[in-house]
Amino acid sequence: MTSGCGPVLEARDVSKSFRQGPVTLEVLRGAALSVAAAERVAIVGASGSGKTTLLQILGGLDRPTSGQVLVDGRDIHRLTEKERGELRNRALGFVYQFHHLLPEFSALENVAMPLLVRRAAVADARKAARELLERVGLGQRLDHRPHQLSGGERQRAAVARALVTQPKIVLADEPTGNLDGVNAESVFALMLELNRERGTSLVVVTHDARLANRMERIYEIEKGRLSERLTPQSRRGEPYTGT
């Protein structure tokens, strides 16, 4: 899918290095990618290849050593901390391998939280959270705290929390990596369905070739270099088969 309004997320020549004593470790070397509105993109690579580091840089949670990241047309790393937080809250949603729901709050309260952070009216935030939880199949679990939910339910609540602000793009780091096969399929199918319904772009870090091949494009990190691979969705080449 392409957008006439330009990419919603763009990385330009992004590099990241760390000092380990006398040694400089180059994790990313000139990474570049572009994600259009409603597009689905996978990032794959071996363990320790820099996938999560790249995702954190794309989301403004970590800074690159050099390069630019444009989120909805704004260079997220040139903003003040306050501006960066506001842009993340407005334009980005995050889903992690572990749900990171706040244990002292109900599912409804957890999902409403991002709207309350942006100072939405409490009634409006709860209404939006309730509607989305019902949409992901948790309408009967609104008042349950995370420890009262199954693993699959917790991750569906986390997906709802990521989408409640209607972000331009969702960044997901191994969103099904902590689930069994049935729950993993259910959660990933839900993410794809919501992507189609809401037009929210997806960038998903995953080691699962089956999930990666259901995306429209695949980027692979190898030795710090990011390159695009063909997918069945592109109808141009062989599927990604894993590392």
C-alpha cells in the first residue's frame, strides 16, 4: 500500500554504535526504511542483530548515533523531551513481547491510560477503551486485573492499549513471542484485522517466518546492515524462510 501524503515513518541513514572498553560495537550501519500509511512491515534477523535497538530508535525511545527518524513528517530525535512524548502519544502505539500492563489497574483502566495521559475526559477515555476491548473480545473482562487474564487475553489488552489513541503506526517487538501457537495466531490475526479496519501501519519485529511472510514487506538486519527482502505479499519472489 502506498500513500499520496508521504511515509508515516521514515529512517534515513540510521547508525548506532556502543563503546565496550576500547572496542566500538556497530549495531546499525546506515539503516534506511520507509513505511506508508496502512502498510505492514516486518523486521527480522538473528538474535542480537539489532532488531529491538532499531525499533526503539524508530519509536524515539533510544537515540541513533547518526541519522534521522521522521514520524509523521517530524524528526523525532530533534524534538524536546516533551515534544517527543507528545508525538509518541499521538502518532505511535507500542506492543511488546511482555504485555507491560499495570498490575494494579483493570483491563479497562490500562487501555484508557494513554488517552488520560493526553488529558482526554475520563468518560471519553473509558468509552473508547470499552469499545476497543469489546472489539478484541474482552468485553466481559473489563474489570479484571492482568493477573486475572490469560496470556492471550493480556496481549489482546496490550494491542487494544496500543490502538486506543488511533495512532498512525504501531511498533511491535515480538508481540507473539511469549504465547503458545494458538494464542500467537489469534493475537497476530487480530493485529492484521485491526490494521485493515483502522488503516494503522504496522512495523513488527519477529523471529517467526510464518508471521513475517504475512506482512507486505520484510526488512532483514545482518551484520548491522538493513536490507529489504521479497515476500509472498509482494508477489515478486521467494518467501522469507527464517534465519
